[in-house]
Amino acid sequence: MAVVNPPQHGGDLQRAMASYGGMASDWLDCSSGISPYPYPLPPVPREVWQRLPGQDETLLAAARAYYGTRQLLALPGSQAAIALLPQLRARSRVGVITPAYAEHAWQWRQAGHSVIELTADDVEAQLPGLDVLVLVNPNNPTALQHPAARLLAWQATLAERGGWLLVDEAFADLDGTHSLLPHIGLPGLVVLRSVGKFFGLAGIRLGFAAAEPTLLAALQTRLGPWTVSAPAQWAGSLALQDLAWQTTQRQRLQEDSRWLSATLTEAGLAPAGQLPLLYWCPTPHAAAWQAALAREWLWCRRFSEPAGLRFGLVAQHQRTLFLRRLSAARMVLSSNPSLITEAP
């Protein structure tokens, strides 16, 4: 099998510094969809560091209450399930709605499956020939949301022949209207959730898979023992149970979302889709914009197909700096149109 380079992701500030200089503290990194307001964890108790980490019942109880389903498996980040689920099926024909988090298509291909990248409009015509359908809902990067009723209809069609519907809900914490978690237990339905985005705790590497018990058991076998560290389980238990903080977080993110949307629109990068934690700004000049912003040490994520930029949320204390650097990049592009055609 030919070696294919893995996808690039947001949060890759080292790559930006290698090309444009500066230290991490000099940059304003808006390249990921992680909340700039992390859950305020207290110091980790000493005994937590010494504990061999099984599936902690305190964490599972907190997760079951937060997500509203009992059929959960804790993971070292939802990325673990994205990598392992393709290994649980014989060679399959897999549809992946794109553009989306690129690891999905890449991991299914790495496992030897036949992958077809689809638009949402293609699904109805292609579904009869698929064994697995993979999508991100709400989508990253475009913020598109599929209604739950549509997804359940797709699940029913796939289930008739033993197929799967895999839904990555990493950005569903702020609005679970279309979440399929209430329907866990339906055959072939798998939902992934992440503690990294809404809670701003990407560094602890904690996520969950929700599915039928037999599928979770198979996934657990692939994972092996002690895969989620004890500090991660301890931190997740605190964050998932803190309802007051979650309410404050939702209000804060919604307020910041209005500011960033208006700011990007004023700069000529009006979001075509947005969630409080990500903003999809299609532009044929995405490369030029990214380069101009990077020269100001403001890093965002660029997509080539379709062409556009994705911005993560800007914290309130970063607004002045973001606006100054965005305005400087805009001024450079406006006064030097040739930079648009010469961009890398």
C-alpha cells in the first residue's frame, strides 16, 4: 500500500513559527476550534497520579448524566475511536461527507476500506451502495448542521444491511438540538463526543464513544487497558458535573461569537457558516489572507477545497490584538493586490 501523508490540522503553531518566525507567546493562534476559556481545574491530587486508570465509575456517572445515555466508553480523545473503528469492519464501502475533519476519511483509507467523499446533497443517491456513512454534525469546518430526522432516516437505511452511521459531535455541546445521543442503541449508530472543545481541555485527551454494547465492547478490546489517564478521568469528572460553569461558558461563548462574526464581516471575511467555536469564511484568496495574517503573527486554518479560512474563537482579552492584526493584514492586501496572485 502506498504511504500517504497524514492530514494537517489546526493547532499546528510550530509550522507557522517555522515559516514566519516568532515564539509561541508572540502568536495569536485561531487555527483550532478549542475554547479559549478552559475549565478551571484545581491542582491534581497526589493519589490521582499514582492510580492505575481503569474505567472510573465517577467519570462514567458524570458522563452519563451530561450526555444523557448510559452506553458510553471513555476514550483517550475521540481521535482514538476515529482510528480504531475502521479496524472493526471487514472491507467496506464508506461514504464521508466532506469537507470535514480529515482524519475520518484518512483513517478509513488506512484500514483498507473504499472511501467515497460526498457532499450532503450526494448522500441520498449514494446511500444504497454504502456500508458506512461518516459525518461531522455540526460540521467542521463549515458549521453545517444536519437535522436529526434526516440522520435517523439514513441510519435506518444503513441498518437494514448491517451498516453503520458514524456521527462525530465534537462541536455539539452548545446546541444539542440535532444530537443523536438520545437514540443510542439503534443498530449501527455510533456517536463520538469530545471534552476538548467546549471545555477547553484538549490537552487531557478525553472523549467518549456512544453505541450498542457489543460495539463498545469490541472497541474496548482494541483499546486495551488503562488507556485514559487517571488525571484525565479526574479532570473530566469535575468538568462534566459543574453545571454552573457550563451555563456561564455557554453565555460567554455566545457573546464572543457575535463580536467575532461582526469583526470578520467588517474585514471582508463574512462567515458563511459559524458556531461559537469556529467560523467558516470562504474566499478564493484564502492563501493570500493566511499568509498576510501569518506575517502579523495571527494564525488561522486554510482549506483549499473549497477555498476558505476557518477561525477559532477569540477570547475577550485578545480582541484588541486580533483586530489590530486583522486590520494590518487587510491593509497590506488592499494596497498590494499582487500579493493575492503571488500567495503560496
